[in-house]
Amino acid sequence: MNLKLKHKLVLFVIIGAVVVSFVGLLYVQRMQTLYERLVYEEASDKLYLYSERMEEKLNEIDKFTLTVVSDPDIQESLKQIKYAKGTLENLTAVSSLKQKLLAYPFHDYSIKSIVIVDAKGNEYLAGSLADAPVPAHDQEMLALAADKEGASLWVGGKEPMTFLSLRQIRAVQNMDLQPLGTLIIRVEAGQVVKRSEKNNRSPRYDTSLIIQDGDKPVYSDTGESLAVELPDELSSNAESERRFSMVHMKNHKYLAAYFKLDYTGWTFIHLVPYESLFETAQLMRRILLVLYGCIFALLIWSGFIFSQNITRSLEELARRMSKVEKGDFVSPRPETAQTMDEIGLLNLNFTKMTNRLERLIKDNYIKQIHLKESQYEALKAKLNPHFLYNTLDSINWLARRNGQTSISQMVKALGDMLRNTIGRKEIVTLQDEIDHLNNYFFIQKFRFEERLRYRIDIAPELYGLRLPSMILQPIVENCLKYGVDEETGQCDIAISGERFGDRLDLWITDSGPGMDTSYLTSDREATGGGFGLRSIHERIHLLYGEHYGISLHPAMEHGTTVRVSLPVMTESESEVAG
């Protein structure tokens, strides 16, 4: 990352603070989950005990119903009603049954009424009939009781807050178990619930109880007939199952603890308002969030201060380095470390280094510059090229005046070479290099006469390409010096060139005895005049890299071929390289 060290430190502190806060929030969330689990289990255990007490109460009522259906007088009256052929016998049985019901003792205040339905569908009632429906039974009740074959069955009443105990009355005296009628006990649900929770400890929060038979509401102490959708995992045929989940009712969130009573098959749903249940936990969570926010802000602030204290000295050191890079050694520098840590010692050592560097520059560098300037001025005074060029020009005109054409041409060629050498740029065209070679060959022809033969075979479209100056002439000079045939004294030189994509290859071939092709990689010193092949090779390496340079190859018959490899450069590219 291209960030300053100060920003990296602050970013590191922020990441650390975020990680710590995230772990803290996970811890808080985990603690709240554990707290919810404990509350769930407490509510479930309470409901379990609660339902067991209700089961005991309902079991007591079932024992009462069993006493009623097995009463000999009631059995006899129902038999006469069912099998009586005369009206008098029937009326006597009905009167006896009613008197028996009215005289029957009620030991439980939760029982509101007793209804007996005979085999002919007639009802016989006893108890509180104020809110009893008329008729007090229907065919569905009789069918449900008949399916149980004399066993007890609990269902919800048609009127609210009522439980119904259904039991078919069967003949037991002769053990023929013929159905004689149906017993229906109406029980006030509120009385059963209150008596069941009488001995239970009061909860710390408001609760509601809903009893359902499947999805059908049987009882609700909320005053409304509410139905709660049971969870899928609460199977209808499992016994004593205990579950809990979160439900939403009337825009409120409740913890619902479920318990299925195996005695009746009813599902008890204990509702606890989520707000009151977790009010303390929510408050603690908000406090912890605020606390973590303050800690996060404190960490960010302390990290920023800490990063400033560390990077202040480094930034100062970077500014001083930048000034030294620009040659400023005079700016004020601390002579003692502001802090004794590693950064303070680094500043102090940098101060000592700049002081020593300043002294070295004054003692050595400036003196060397003055010495070089003196040598350069002495060299210019020793050999003034303009003076030489003017002298050669005067000789040329004197030779022409005296009719010495050959001398004039030779002096003119030498003057052109000197002028090109003096004013030549570092990068020239191939045309300029060939013109310089022609002047050199013209002068050498006066020396070798017919023994020197040369040809230049380079396509004209390559003349505009750029290359370093004084590349070809030193190689040709080397050919004239070492490439003369020892027997005939003849020297044949061929110069050619060709472009290969982005590379320009120039070949200079002589007819001499040949030379060692490993000369460029050997440790032998270059001899003779000119730059030497090795100097040209190293010059090309410095300019264009190791992919370009000079290589030596034996010629086809005898002699040596020097290949010069250069990058193809146009005028604009040479200006950029220059």
C-alpha cells in the first residue's frame, strides 16, 4: 500500500480495535443467547410442573365421572329408559334419574354442570345452567364419546373458558357393556387453571396461558380466543414433548414454551412478553455497546497520538534527507538526539554522516573539480582544433594555387574529417557515418593506391537511421592495420548492412589473415591507434545494453568479419535516447 507510515499505524490500530470490538460483540451476543436459553428452560420447567398439576386435577374429575357412570341407580334408570315398553315405566325411570342427579354431591367447585344424555337423545341436567348451551350436547360429542368406548375424553366447550369431559355410559352389571347413554361434565376452565397454579411461585414477569387441541383453541387467559401456530417439530402423536420458540402476535414478540399433555392430548402454550423478559438484558446490551463505542474511540485517538509520536521524527528525517539530496548541507541539524530510542539514534547518526559528507565534499570533490577544469583548459590550449582546421584550409588553397590537385584533395578530405570529428554529435545518421568513411578511404588510397579496394553495399533506405558516431571508421582502420594480405599486400574491405525488425546489422569484412574471434572476451589489452574494437563494443553495451554490440566471425574464405548490432532508431527516437 502506498500509504505513509503514520496512516499505516492508524489503520493497524483501527483494524485491531474493530477486531476487539467484534469479539466483544460476539461475547455479548453469546451471553444473551445463554441468558435466553436459561429463561427458556425456566419457563419450560415451570410449565411442565403447571401442566402436571392440571393433569392431576383433570384426573380427579375423571374419577368422579367414573363414579357417576358406574352408579347402580343411574345404570338402572338408563336401562329402563332404553328398554321400557310402557309409558309409566319410562316416566318412573326418568323421574328417578333426575332425582339422583339433583341429589348427587358436588365435591369440586370447578364443575359447573352434569349432563346425561340417554339412548334416545334426551338430556338430564344438574348444576349451574346459567350459561349452558341449549341443547347441551350435539352429535359430534356423542360420536367422540362412543369412539372412546367408555374411556374419558376431554374437549373444549362451545362456550369460552369451558372444558368438557365426555364418557360413554355402558352397562356394567352383567358386563355386557351395552351403551346406555353419554355423560357430559362441564368444567369451568378458569377454576382448574387457578387451582393448578395456586401452589406455584409467582413469575418475575407477566405470562399468558393458551391451551390448544391441535390448532383449535381450548382455553386462553387473555380473554380472547387466540390460536398459535405450533412448530413443525411438535408432532401430534408424541407424548410429554417440551419445546420453545419465538412467536409474533398483535405486533408483539413473545417467548412461547410448548408442552403437550399426554393425558388429554392438549398443547399448553406459555407466552412470556419478550420485552419484559429481556428488558434487563437489552439494557445491559445497550450499555455494553456504548462502552465498546467509547473504547473504540479511545483506541483510535490513542493510536493516532502514538503514530504521530513515532512518525514525527521519521518525517523530519525524511525532510532532511530530501534537502541533502538536493545539495543542502547548511540547514540546521540537531546535534543531540531528541529521544533515545532507535529513531532518535538514527537522526543523530544521520546528522554525523551529513557533517562528514560535507567535509569530504569540501576537501576532495571541489579540489578534484578544480583539477579537472585545469587539465581541460590546458588540453584546449595545447591543441586548438580550429587552428588546425584553418591551417589545413590554407594548405588546401596553396596546393590548388600551385596546381597540386592530389595534395589539395587529400588536405580537403583530412579537413572534412577533422571538422566532422570536432562538431559531430553523439548520435548521427548512417549517411553521415558513410560520408566520414569515404573521406577516410580517400586519404588511405594515397597510401595504399591500388592495393586498397573497398565497397559499401548498404541500401539507401537505411541511410536515415541513427547510430552512435565514430563506430565504423575505427573498425575500418583496424582492418587496414591487421587485414592486409601478407603475401600480396592487398587489402579488400566490404561494408554491408541490413535491417532485421528492430535490429540493424552492419558487417565489415577484410581479406587479411584473420584474427582470434575470442578477442573481445579475452583479457588482452587493445593495441594500435583509434578506439579499438573492445572500446566500441563496451560503448554500445553502455548505450543500448548487452543485447547489442560487436561480434567477430571468420570470413567465407579468409579474413575476418566484424558484425555490429544496433537498435533501429529514427530521428525522434534518437532525440529521446540522447
